[in-house]
Amino acid sequence: HASAMEALRVSSLRYSLDPPSHPVTCASLGGFENASNLRGRYWRLSAAGPLFAASFVAARSHYRQHLTRRSRAKPRHRRLAVAANVQATNTSAGDPHKWLEDVLGEEQLEWVRARNADCLSALGEPQETETYRRLLAILDSKEKIPQAYRIGGKDGQYVYNFWQDDQHVQGIWRKCTLQSYLTPTPEWSTVIDVDALPPPTVGTAKTWVWHGSRLLDDGPRGVTDRALIKLSPGGSDADTMREFDLKSEAWVEGENAGFAMPTPAKSQVQYRTRDELLVGSDFGSDGSCLTDSGYPRVIRSWKRGTPIEEAVTVFEGEQTDVAAYQYAYHDRGFVHELQVRGITFYTAAYKYRRLDDDRLHSMTANEDPTPFLDVPIPNDADFGTFADSALIELRSDWQPPGCNRSFLAGSLLATPLDDVIKNMWVNTTLLFEPTATRSLSSKTDTKDYLILTVLEDVRTSLTFWKYAGSSWELQETSGDAVAVGESVQVQSLDRASDSDNAVWLWRDGFLIPDSLDFANAENCCASPERIKSKPAMFDASGLCVEQHFAESLDGTRVPYFVIRPAEMPMDGSVPTLLQAYGGFEISMTPSYSGGIGAGWTEAGGVHVVANIRGGGEYGPRWHQAALKEKRHKAYEDVEAVAKDLITQGISSPAKLAVMGGSNGGLLVGNMLCRPVASTLFGAAVCQVPLLDMKVYSRLLAGASWMAEFGNPEVPEEWAFLRRHSAYQMLRHDCLGLPEDGAPNVADDAALSVCAEAGNAEKWICPKVLFTTSTRDDRVHPGHARKMVASLLQEAAPKGKAPVVYYWENTEGGHGGAADNKQRAHMWALSYRFLEVALNASWA
């Protein structure tokens, strides 16, 4: 059972660039399922971010397990104040492009339509290209492996899967028996057809986007026969909820009215019992129940058959918190209930009370007088449970009280839960300890086992622990890591992971298509049975995978993968696409991407994945090395990788492009403006980006990321934020436009490296394509709009921005697209731009 804050962090900012090889469902607290097609650690071609395979070949393991979608929005009662504050800030700073922050204004949408038309006029209509047809065929392929979870424990007859293809554009939630699933041709039956639902009537949204299911876990006395279904209008984080009966396969209505929240909102909701929900939402629609980050601050107990207006408040967080949570769950014979204040993105305060099944079902959360007790752990640690054992994952070094040793950041500890509440640590078991090259990537639990996915120089291995009574026993395994460029992930068979010890093993690699094995933790997955294999989605013959290490400016070794033609000339003549993310402790590990294979590497392009600081490849220390005032370390790492590629003859500035989305979009914005980086890259693709760090914390979910970037309202933090705020770097450092209200920085400190003497005169923006979505309510589309407006209106007339294109999809949310056709369109457009910009021989 993952902690709420871990789930929040994991699902928050991911942006996927490539079409998932198959749809994915993810289990976590209370039987949550992530609705996006997340196949793996990074939202691949469509997931927690956008879509496509190459994209961010990333943190699959974190996503495959224990995910919940936690959305963020600005509180309504603060929105007016926020708008006023942004207006004041931008007015004083002389921002002539602020008007583009009005997302749905007609004049603004007309500007978007004009930019879209310019883009298609220059690059052509993607639907008419062979790349588009191939990408769409990959996304719609019936040969994708359908990821499925059993529902109902060992007595459950069915496994469930969410599926999209050409006939089910928005998707179907379907089921088949486990026995049928194990055959080559499962006999599926449709449970919910999203395409058949009446369309939404919200803003520009035309379709529903599946956001997953939350299952009823009624413990040993009940059956899993109910689910809360979440659907988003157009792909926004804000979604609706409605209760569904899994046995009758119908919406719950009638005398015992089902739970429903028909108005889209950024809510969290889960069963406490069959007749009680714990709900966090924008109660009253005035924003008073939301945090500054736009997450639920107030949690209420909602009883079946009563209007939500009568729900009783049971927990409140602080206004400045990221979010508040309360949740109860069954765990191997124990019943746990927690209250969590998500103080920042990486810190939380936990309160705990132990329940029993009778108490849980006889009293609602507000009626139960059992007190919640503080969990005395560091506030940057993650907290979860396994039966009556607490699992604590550290982000900083810690010596518990009364313990004769300290534990390193990145360690995983297990301690009897009763001891933890008493602040006694003598019975602590160290389940994982990091080294300079080794980190804990993720963990998967079964009935009796905890399986750790470990990275050593970005190569995966598995470690097995068995929980026997009250002690943990390390199981003997070979401990061998997979080959370079390959990966393995573990998935529980059942949405209730404590039902048995069977697991699914997913294997793939940059050049190795997905395969699915049926295995058992009881023998440490030593005898897996191959169940399904996906055929190759592109021709990988003649391609090879290598791992290299570049030396960053401060001497740090930065790993990166190169997927290239084995016999290519090392003269810098081959078009090369470098992808990086560098934030939020997200690891970019090997995965198979039919999209990037068909759209790029098969044609002869080189694909590079850089494991830069800010990610999680080497645990918390790797992430913290690029936090806040150290953010420039991530950008120096990308420059080091680019220089290494050029030195080796793999690429050259005219043939090298950089791509990134969301936080990776901020990285790309810096690559466009930094004096060194802008000479290393000939082209860039910047997707759903953060760019204006002066106002990011006031736009949508931005306030929740201040633990990652910093607070621009604090002068000392704006001083370092200003150094990598791409929008200000462009306008004031690269273009020399006056900046009113400049931050308080030392007289001898340049605002950014761009502002150093002589850099502005020499600066030329690489050719660039920006993509975003009108429906993105996580990262505001105003970031990309304003950057493009400045490039077109202020840089291009000076000859500083020779090629600038912009594409904004009117649906899609933070993923950039709402269905496979939109995903294929966006990726085909991106690949077409890269072909032209890098003068690819196959273009």
C-alpha cells in the first residue's frame, strides 16, 4: 500500500511522449486504477503526460505500481486574486503577452488557430503522411499486450483491462476470465463503452477521457462488486465520478442511490466502506476547500443516500499545503486509517489509527472516537504498511531515536507499526541501502512478499523479501541485472495485491518488444511462464544500444543511452534526437517504443536518452542535486551529453535536436536560451512546457511544485529562479528587452548565463516546435503561448528566431491528446518537424 504522497508525486507531472504499446491500469490504495495509458515508468505515447513511445522512456516502475491520479486546480475564491496578482506582476514587468493566459478567450483562441494554420502550412498535414498512418496503426494495434488486473482476489473470476483502438476511440473497460486471458485470444466482454456515453458539454471538450476506477474493498466480510468510475471532459485533470455495479454492469441508481459527482472538479474520492466515501473536492465551488495548489484541503465523510452537501468534515489540511488526504484500507488482516497533510511535494505529516473490521463498518469516520496518533518519522520520508509492519522510505539521512545506527537517504526500512507509533526503533530491519551507483526504483507487494526493483547504473534487478509472522527474510536470488538497454517490471496479479503471491513480469527494452510472463514470488519468479509477446512494431535490424557516461561541468558522471544504426558513420552526419527530463525524482529507464522506432530510429535517426540529475536514477541524492538553486546542474548535464555526442562523432550541432515535455519543456526552454546549449542544438521540440517561472506558482497546479523549483514570491528564491526562467531569459537576456521590477540579486551576479557579456549578440534560437493543449489544466498553456509570441514578434524581426512553429490541441489535457488519432497527429507533426529541421536524408 503506497502512501498518498508517494502516489501524488508519482502521478503528478509526468509527460509521456510516445504511444503506449498497450493500455495500462495501475493499482494502489483502496484499489485505485490510473486511467491513462501508462505503460511503464513514463507516460508513454499517451500517459500521465502525453504520448509516445520514445518520449520519456521513463520511470515505468513507479507508474506501474501504486498510482493514483491526483489533480490540481486553482481554488475559485483565489482565482480572482490570482488573476489580479498575475496582472500586477506582469504589468510591472512589462509583459505584453500576458493576454494569452486567458485560455478560452475568443481573441486568444483565434491566435491559436492562426499559429496552428501556420504550422500545418509549413510542415504539411500530418494525417497525409506515412508516419502518421504507422503511428496510428501502432496505437490502435490489436497486437498490443492488454495489461490486466484481476478484481475480487483469489475468488475473482475476471481480469479487467482498459483498451483503445480504431473501433474504440475513447476506449472500453472490458473483462475476461483469467483462464481466457492466459490464452492467445482472450474472449473479452465490454463492461463500459466510453464512446457510447453522451458527450460532455464543458468548454472545448468534445469527448470523455477515461480516468480509471476506484474499487470497493469491503474486507473479508464483503465482495468487490462496486467501483467509482472517473471520466474527464476532454482530458483535463478535473473529472466526474459515478458509481458502477460490477455484477449487474450498470450504473448504481434507484432507491439506494449511487454515489455521483457529475460536475468536473479536481477531486479525490474513495470507499471507506460500502456505504461511506471519503471525499476531497471543491465543496461549494468557491475554492474555500482547496489548497493554494488547487488540491483538496478538506476531507468529508459522505454517507450513501444523502446529498454531498450533508457530508461531514473529518479532516482539514492547511491552506499552504499541497493537499490533504484521509483513507482507510484492509491490509493482510489489519485495518489501517491515515490522515495525511501533504505539506510540500516532498514532505508530509502522517497521523494513524488502527481499526478493526467491526469498528470500520459500525461507525463512520466522523463517528469513530479512536484518536489519530502522529507517525514520528522525518517529514520527507514516505510511509506505507505491509500487514502490521510499517515501510519507511527515506529521502534524507536519519538516525531514529534509540537506534544505534543511522540510515542513508534512499534506504527502505521496515519496523513493527506499533513500535513506530511509540517512537521505538530497536526492531528496525534495513530492506534496502543505496550505494553511489545503486538505488531503489520501486516496490511491489504480494500476499507474503515485498519485491524491490533496484537500479544499478540504470540497469534493473529484483530483490525479494518475505514477511513471515513478524520478521522479514531476504530470499536468495541470482541478483543479476538485465542487459544494457533492457528492463523488467513487476505487477501484482490482483488489484488487491495481498490476495496471493502471483505476479506479472513485464520485460522489454529499447529494441525488444514487450513480453508478459506469469510468475510467482514464492520462488522469486525463478520459473516464469511466457504468456504474451508483442510483435515488433518497427524494424530494429542493424540497430544497437549502448550506454555512455558524459562528464558534466562539475565532474559528475552522467549516464545516457544511445540507440543507433550499428554501422553508421561517426562523422556527425546522422540526425539525432536527445530526450531528457531531469526532475521530480523520475527515472528514465529503457522501454520499447513503437512510436519512436517507426517515426525515427527505423529511418536511420539516432535516439538518445539522458539520465540527468533531477531524476531518480541514483535515488534522492541524484534528484536533490538539481533542486531549486541547483537546477542549472540538470541543464549542464544535458550540455555535457550533447558535447559528448558531438565529440564522438555521433552527431553535430546541425544534426542534433533536444525534446522534452512539462518539466522537460522547461529544460528545452533553457536549451533554447543558454549560450552554450543554443549552439549545440540545431532544433528543439518543447511540449506542454513550464517557461515563465515568475508566475508559474499562480497558474493552475504550479504552487504544488515550489518544493522542486522554488517560490518566485521570495526574493532570494526568485534570484535563482530567474536564472533558469526561460521566458525572462529569452526576452530580457537574449533579446535585451527592458525588465522592470528586476529581482534583488548581487550586483556582480548575472541574471542568467545568457546575460553575460557578448552572449546576447551571438545568440540565435535553434529551430523550434512548441506543442501544448488548450485543455491542459496542470501546466498552463499560457507558458508556451507567451514564449512563442515573444519569439515571433520580438526575436524573429531581429533575425534571432529563424524557425518557430506552434501547435495547440484543443483537447488532451497535460497529455496533449485525448485519443489515438490526436496522439498520432501530434507525434507525426513532431517527427516531420525534426526531419525538416535536421535535414534528414529520408525526409
